[in-house]
Amino acid sequence: MEVVPYSPEWLPGLGSLARAHARLVVPGTIPDDVAVARGLDRHLAWPFYTPGMDASQVRLVVEDGEVLAAAQLGIADHGWGYGAADGDGPDWVHDTHATIFWLFAWPGLPAADRAAALLAASMVRWARGEGLPGLEAFRGGPGFLQFGTQCSSRWPHLWGPLRSLGFRQPRPLVVYAGLTDPDTLPEPGDEALPVEVVQRRGRIEAWLDGTQYGVCDAEILGDRLGPDLKAHYVDPADPVADVAHPGTGTSDGDGTPRRRAPGRAPGRRWGHVRRLWVDEDARGLGIGTALMRAQVARLAARGVGNWALHLPDGTGVGPAHGLYARFGRVVDHQYVLRLSF
């Protein structure tokens, strides 16, 4: 097996690899080859990373004409060392740092595990050679997965290769998800303040006596897609053949995924709660519940059936867990990994 730079001839193999991982964790949208190719150049949901895409490089490990593993190494501008733990190497607050945006390898295939380790090692050598303080992995997720998946607990086959190189998980993310059905939403408690909720586009704000005490921001997956891309994501309920590791073939026989014609805009069944904040002096008084109720109702009114959010785990977030557990449940644990030199 050998490490090679990406070129369009490898797109079918890379697309199959991306869909295999998307099916394991990403709700709402599965990218076809066009969406994967677009996502290599521009991150749909995180313009923050778009400048880094200009200098990124996609590498593959191939053997006998098959793609066994793939990854994208790029530069994230204005990094702050997300998830840094005490004593975890040097201070990572700097303007520019290297990040493995994503890394995939075929699950259940021993040769793919070796390929993933080989690929990650090549990126570590590059970062060391550049004199960087370390390397992050899975910050923000791939550009073709709108949900922004970090290293998911549903991708356990990637842990071995990365941990063998010294990558750690300084701070995990907990993923909550739930329904937008109004009949399932919790009611405010007796202690709840009589706040006024105000909607400003995707933001829901909580006000009391002319003072803002909280905000909840959410976006609908698929809203950032242009009309040229909306037909290039399929619902996970649709059958797509190329989800097994290389050599098992596809049901269509020609490598082309089967799918029905797309209906609604892709991913519109899911809303991503990006931020919920309540003033420290007003926590525990039902404002978070009021914000979540209003935001979930807004999503439901726009045809969204499910919501999800990422919560950094650790000390001091117990009340947040309590709030989100009332509205939904934990569906995944995800990680931004780090290797300090």
C-alpha cells in the first residue's frame, strides 16, 4: 500500500468511504460524489475553515487500485486549541495551526486499519517537519458532512491507529438529539421567570424588563446549500449500495449508488442547535427551558422533525446536561483529538 495525493480518478472510492462513515453517525444527509468533491474545497457549514481549505491536501492510501483510507490535512486560521486540557503540551493559542479535518478507513478491514495508521503517521511527520507545536484531528468535521461530525464513538476502528501515534481526547463532546413534536416538549417549572421570547431569524432571545437574559441559535441543515448541491444529498432511508468495504461489489453492479429522486431540501428534517446561553445570574429560573421550547417550536414550524446539538463535556456543565436530557437524549460521543510535540 502507498500514500498518494488525491486526484479526481479516486473520487468514486473516496465517495464510497465517506458514505460508509456518514451512515454510521450523520443524521439527515448522505453525500454523493458531487457533494464530496465540493466539500473537499469548501466547508459548507464552517466558513471559519474555508481559508484553510485553500492550502489543504487530501491524501489516500491505496492498494491494488482500491482506496483503503483517506484524510484531509489543512490549516485552521485563528485557532484556540479547542478542548485543551491542563498539562496537555504547549500553549496552543496561536493564529494558525495544522488540523486533520477528517480521516476515514474501511471499518472491519484489518488492511484499512494499517492504512489509517500509515496515513496519520505521514501527516504527523509533515507537522513535525514544519516545526509546529502539534497536530489536531477532527476539528469541525469534513466539508461534505453538514452535521459537523468530529471523531465519533461510532467509528471505533479509527481509535487504534490514532492512539498508537499518541493522539489523545482532551475533552469529549456529547451529542444530544430529540424530536420537535410539541406534545413531547417539557413544560416550564413553577420557578420559571415570565420572560418574553423574541425571534430574530434563527435566534431566539429571552428578555425580562428590557434586559436580555439568554439566547438560543439554531440552523436547519441544508439551508446553506446552493440549488446546485441540493440534489446531491440523499436521505439515509434511501438505499445506497456502496457501503461495504472494497471487493464486496454493489447491487447496481456498476458502482453507481441507487437512490430515489430527492424530495425536500436535504437535511431539512434536522435542526442543529449551535448555541444556548443564559446569563449566570438568571440560571436555574427556567430561561433555558423557555429558549429551547421556543427554538424547537420554530424548527417544527419550518418542517424540521429532529434537533441535535454538541455539548462539550466536563466539569461545570451538569445543569446543561439536565436541560437537554429533558428535551432529548444522548445519541453519540465525539472527540477533537490532539498530539503535542
